[in-house]
Amino acid sequence: MTLKNLMTGTALSLLAAAPAFADKADDTLRVAFTKELESVDTYYNSAREGILFTRGVWDALLFRDPISGEISGNLATEWTWIDDVTVEFKLREGVTFHNGEVFNADDVVHTVNFVTNPENGVKVMTNVSWMKSAEKVDDNTVRIILNAPFPLTEEYLASVVVMYPDEYYAEVGPTGMNTNPVGTGPYKVDKVEAGKLYELSLNENYHDSPKGKGKIGKIEVKTIPDMNTQVAELFNGGLDFLWNVPADQAEKLAEMDDRFDVVNAQAMRIGYITMDAQGAVDPDGPMTKKAVRQAIYHAIDRQAIVDALVKGSSEIVNAGCAPIQFGCDLTVKSYDYDPEKAKALLAEAGYPDGFEIDFYAYRDRPYAEALMGFLNAVGIKTNFNYLQYAALREKRTKDEVPISFQTWGSYSLPDVSAITGEFFTGGELDDAHDPEIIEWVKEAGSITDRARREELYSKAHAKIAEEAYWVPLWTYNVNYVLSKELDYTPTDDEVIRFADFAWK
């Protein structure tokens, strides 16, 4: 089987002579999101687009330099470990939220205690459930208490745990934060049209943060689900910056080097197929059979898809983690592309003529269609369901998805607890619910002994591979396309930082 007919079309061939760029006179950077935000309130969002929005609007206590990996203070100026489950922070003075509230210990206490309360239904509880509570020492000193020793405390407090204004959030809650967000970050939100448009402007009173002050006056974020439309907008001057551009389009845009700068960068994101191994969707369904899951693994020519579609710096992975993450053991069992063996395994499982199943995806439609093409070729007839990310996630939590093509960027955290700890600890997105793996992964996420953590994660990844609970696919790369007027250098963590943009 080839992928010749699975390549996507490009908007470039449909465009007539392109008009000139809109210049930078209005000091507005125009970018596009492909996916609609589940919520602007970061604690009720799990999509990458929301993470990018968060980094521009809110701040965390700490900051991780994307180049050096060094962690420094942001809303906190210093921190001290009192014991292995208590860390004390001295807070930066003189910081104000976008609505004028003064930042102090009350904001940290309210934020932490709100998001760690299971009744408040934070979207990704693993991002906050390692914390027990926060306690005020004085106006500028606060302690965060952990449930158990957690090796990534400082990483999480430099990224996914951001601080909200206590008075405002107590008044408006997640609904109000979604419609009228308030943070301390380098940009403030002026307008929210859910699923359509977000307008941000420079926070002129931004504190002396390691993020750095923003350099562009206004940012306009449009939601444009179709990449061809995004490319057309770029040509028409309606956009200045694209990201996650498919390889074939990026290659053609790169040929127009007098008009665009195209940069390919690594990403911590991986692609994978997950299957209803535990039988939550169907107790007697084909995904509950190990031979079927192994057949699916053998049926897919992962390298062919990377070579033809993904391209760039992507590479095949045999474990569900990014190679640069601590604890990622890629030396596990792998399954070569072997369609005949796939058919034999299907017959062994009781499906000599294959079977029919609903197949789900939310992004990279050409990749999903290529995956389904390989499955169809061995007798697994797939009914394609292409949904918005939020809709697919909701269906998964309701046990309505037997098999799906997914991706995960680990919130750009360089530790497998941000992926293996998310999907193999018995939560609502764990499709295996293997007690042994759950035990190993939970222990690895609650100790600081690096050697023991590596051992436990290696055992978990080995069993995941042996049981074929996942089909790990490839690492992702990201193609960024910039107008010639824009100055921006992407980082390898797939985080776009609005404050890093400037005009040439």
C-alpha cells in the first residue's frame, strides 16, 4: 500500500497573485488557532492552544528557561524546601493583576486550594492533584503543602500552575474567567468571542519577569479550523504567523523565501493510537483482545507515514513518550510493519474476516486517514469520526471511543510523569486500567529517587508495549511560517510565547 493518494491538497495552488502584506503600522500581530479553546480559564482547558494563551496572560510562581532549562523566580523571588512535602515562597512585591488587584499570598492560597478541590472539576487534575493545599504565612510569604514527595514540583510551578486574583475569581469563578480573563502576564485580554476571536494588548505595568516584557502592542488571535484558509489569510495579509503547518504546505511556502520565513523545530509531542483494552466501551469488543491490538500495531507502516506526511525532524517511537523526557525507555518491544502477520493475529483472535469499528481523531486528518488506510487493508473496516478536541475528550471520558488517533504534548514538561502519569494511573483517560502498571506509575510519580523512578517507568513502558495497550507512532515537529516583517525564534518545547515576538 502507498500513501500517494493520501497527501493533502494545498491552498497555494488555488491562490491568484498575492496582494502585498499589511504592514506593521497598527502594531498588531495576527495569529490563528486551529482548535477552539475549551475554555479561556486555563484550569478548564487541556489543548495546546490554551497553554499558549495561558503563558501570555498569566504567570506562575516560577519560570523555566526554554533554552537552558534553568528554573528561576517569577511571581516568587525565592523558595525554600521546609521538608520533603512543604515548600515556602517569598512573593514578588509590587505586582498587580490586569484589573488592579495587588498580588499577594491570598491569591496563591485561593488558587491552589480551589484547583486542588476535586469538587471544582479542574479539567486535568493530574496537573494539580499532587498539591494538598496552600497556607499563608504573611502577605508576601506562602507555603504549598504536597500530598507526597513529588519530583516535578518546581517544573509544574513554573508552567501549568498559574496564579489567579482571589477576589475576582471568588466572585466570577471559571465562567467569568472564561469570558473576561484576568492575570498578571505580559498581555491582558481585551475581547473574547468564544471560538472566534481573542484580542490582547500589552500590559504596560508588567513586572520584572524572566519572561520579559512584550514588544508588540496588540495581538489578535483568530480561530480558523481549516489550514488552507489560514494559508490564504497569510497571503492576504490577514495573518502574520502560522504554526503546525503541514509539511507539504510548509515546503511550498519555504520556496517563497522572499515573502516568508519557514522554520521547522522539534516538539515534545508524540502521536499514538489508544484502544479500549479494558472493555469500557464494549466488554467483549475486539480491542479487549491482545492479539487484535498487536495486529493493529503490525498493520501500520509508521515510517511510510512519517516519510510522506509528517516529515521534518520527526522519528518513530516505540514507547509512549518523547525521547528527551526523563524516564522514557524506548528499548521496549516493537512491532514491525507486517500486514500478513496482522491478518494472522486477527484470525487467531477470532476475526478471520476482520471487523468493523468506529475510529476517532481530532487533528491531522491526513495522518488519521493514512492510519485507517492501513487498517482497512488488513480487514479492519474503520468508520471515521473526526471531532473537535473537546468533543472527543468528552466522549472518551464517557467510554464511547473504542479506538482513536491522539497526540499529547506533555505540557512541554521533560518528564514522562506528564504523559505516562496522565494515561496509565487509572483515571478517566486510562484505556488499559492495568493494576500493575498503575501501581508502578503512581509510585514513580511520588518519589524523588531518580534511579528508582527510571526503573519503575521502564517496567511500565515494557508492559504497555508487550500488551500493546498503545500504538506509539512518532514524535512531532512543528513548521512555523512567519511574515518577513516578524522577528521570532521558535523553541523546541512547542510553546509559543507572545512576549518573544517583535517587529524587524
